[in-house]
Amino acid sequence: MKIFNSKQAVHNYISELRSKGNTVGFVPTMGALHAGHLSLIEQAKKTADIIVCSIFVNPTQFNDKKDLENYPRPVDDDIKKLEKVNCDILFIPGVDEMYNSSEKWTIELGNLDKILEGKIRPGHYQGVTQIVKKLFDTIKPDFAFFGQKDYQQFMVISHMVKILRIKVKLVLCSIVREKDGLAMSSRNVYLSPVDRINSLALFHALSKFRDLYKIKSVAQLKAEITSFLNSAPGIELEYFEIFNAKSFQPVASKRSGSIIALVAAKVGTIRIIDNMIIEK
């Protein structure tokens, strides 16, 4: 695996490989890699000739400076994991490599950055699109792979790609879960033993949603699952919503095609998000 810290160096190297007819698959990450990230690499290997992963803890998408400071950065372990799954290229830039002090970024995201995660974390998606655009400009991938767990982020990046006419195919990859159902996340390591048990309420809620989907109305589902989560020990519910998976708008009935249930909650001091898609 080749490792680069410079935008120009990684761009030149990938351009040389592309000139030989290779397609490029890209997996952007913030490191602290787990099986969920590695599944994106595996999916990329089935699709593209050359696989590029980036590790960059992006400061512009954090609302809380402490959260940024505390974000795990086990770079040596991450490198070993990427080598094990035969990633071809790793790009690990510093903040000064990706940003200069005078630049500004604003992109029109419609309602996408005003609801759910966007409402709770104002400015977050501006930061996400800012860094993803920079990475796309550097890597120029044919395919980019993102996890379903951050579904709203995938919708935001899809919107950016469309309005800026970026030539890349985005690929949504399934959520990877622990054996007991908890969606894998770099933040899970911070859950206390009690919180780790309590956190399963989110997966249980989504499973309940799936099991009751055929026999309950949307209003009944929302009320029942919300009540379940509000009564679950150790759970501070932020939202449980039922949306159309394609338009990313709330739904009132099940006639609107693919449905996605999205949940976010604090478990102890750790914030967890999860979702489940039901195809019509």
C-alpha cells in the first residue's frame, strides 16, 4: 500500500494509474477504522481496479471542539487494517494540506441541512461537503463508497454531486452490525458497559419497526416506536422519523415507495445514529 500526505503527490500517482486504463474506487474516512469501513473497501474492490482510502479528521464538520479533540486517531492500527484488506493507496493529509485560513465554503443544500442531523448539528453538512469536494477534486474517483448508517450524509453528498455536476458514481453500502445488532461506529468504544447494553434499544426499535411495518400505519409506527425508545433505560431520544428513502421527506403513508426509519439518541454521553430501509 502506497501512503501519501500531499494532495499533489497522490493526485499525480493516481493520474498515472488511470492513464493505464484503471478505474478508481474511493473510500473517504475519518479513521478509527472498524469492520464497517473495511466492508466499504471490500465493496470497492469488487467494483474498481485501484482502491484509495483517505483518513482525515475534518475540523469543519465538528460543532464541538472537545468532540474534535477527543476523536480517536489510531493511525498505526488503521494502516495495518488497510494493508490486511489490500487497499492500494492511503491518503493521510494534515489540516494545513487541506485548508488555508482565508477560504470560505457555502453550498445550497435545500432542506437537507435543516432537518434531523442538520438541525441538531448546524453547519455540519457544510463541513462535510467542503471536505468531500476537496477529496473528490484530489482523487477524482470513478466510484465513491459510503455507509448507509450515515444515510442523510449520503443524500447530502448526492445532492452536491448533482448540482456541481461532479463525475463520480456514489455507492451506498449496507450497515455492518455487531453480533447483537449495534451498528458499528468509531464512537462505540466510548460506551460504558451499561451504556453498551442500553444502546441496543436503537436496533431493537428499528427491528420492531420492521416487524410491525405490514400491520401498522405510519402514524401508529411512529407513536409506538417513539414510546418504546422514550421508556428505554439510558436512552435520551433525539428523533425517530419515518421518511421516503429517495426524496428524504417525511411520509404519512406507506404508499410512497422505499421507506427509511431513522433514529438518533444519546446513550450516556455518546451520540448514536442508526436506520433501517424497508423496500416497497
